[in-house]
Amino acid sequence: MTVLQLRLVLETDDLDAALAFYRDVVGLPEREAYSEEDGARVHILEVPSATLELANPQQVRFIDRSEAGREGVSHPYPLTVRVALEVPDAAAATADWVAGGATEVAPPVETPWRSLNARLEAPGGMQITAFQELD
């Protein structure tokens, strides 16, 4: 299954401050934005290229020593993080990923923003979304 896009979804208690930082200070252009009921909002910022870096605890400690001069600088993010991967066929990707060791949390469902999304838990514990744009 080909992945067309990677999205790192960060929950934040201060969306306006995070948006101002990543869009206005870091310089990531805004690709899309949506508002829903009860004040739900999302802003999707564009990154020209992305990689998914998988590291074991020893490597994280090594990176801490290399970048910050000491171990223990990295810490668990206090809110939720989820990786979303755009695929051409969310149902097929879900089946392939479950066969490959992921656990299905929820089957593909059409979302209000017109994509077909399935939620899985990948080996290692990261929640992932397989999404297929319908428009």
C-alpha cells in the first residue's frame, strides 16, 4: 500500500498560540482549516518533506546527549499525538496493516470533512489513522 501523505496530529490546549508559532514564526504555510460544532478547530500546515523517525530508548538518550549535552531532556508529550497517513484506499490499508500487526481501533468511516478514516494502533503503541480523501 502506498502512503501519499503523513500527518502528525498534535493536540494542544492553546491552538491560537501553536498556530501563531508554527505558521507565523516557523513559516509553515496553512493548507486547510476547518471549524466544527462546540468550537472544534483544526489547521493543517504544509511541510515540504517529512520523515517518520523511529528510535528506541537508547537512541533517544543518545540524541539527548548529542543535542542537549545530557540525558533526560526528552519527555512524554502531555497531550495526545497521532500519526495520520493518507492512502489511496483506506479499507485496503486497514486490512493490510492489521494483517501486518496493527490493531484496529475503529473501521473506516466517512468523516464530516469528506475523507474515509480508520483508526489503528501500530506495534509500539502509536495511534495511527489511515485516511483516504473522497473529493
